[in-house]
Amino acid sequence: MPELLMPSLASEGRRLIRRAELQRKIPFSMVHIWRLEKKSEFPRRVSIGPNAVAWFADEIDEWIEGRIRAGGRAPRRREAADAA
């Protein structure tokens, strides 16, 4: 699948990934990802068309690195609220 770059962000090198690539990186169901997004515990998706969404690859990578640093555990609600 070709890389998706938003025109205004192309010079910054921000790459968008679609659902299939996201699920290769994060083996969660889309419902679980949606729930995490709603709780602001996962990077928000970006609408790229009427029926298409994507995520910024760098935000996903940062989220994964954060989970690894935290020992794979989700932040406690109080920690998540303090970070916001």
C-alpha cells in the first residue's frame, strides 16, 4: 500500500496509516481502539475522505513507545488526567 501524506504535512514527513497497517502494529479490535480514542488514551483518527480515516504514524509509534516504557500497562485514570 502506498504511503499517504497530507499535502500540508508532506514537507514535515508526517505519514498517515490506514486501518490495516494500524492493526498490524496494534493487535486490538477496532472497537477497543475506538474506546481508547474516546477516553483520550489513544491517538485520534483523522478523516481523509467521506468513508476513510487514518492515523498519524508518528503518533502511533509514540503511543507504542509509551506503552513499552510503562511496562505495557495502561495509565491509571488519574495519571491520564494529570498528563492532559
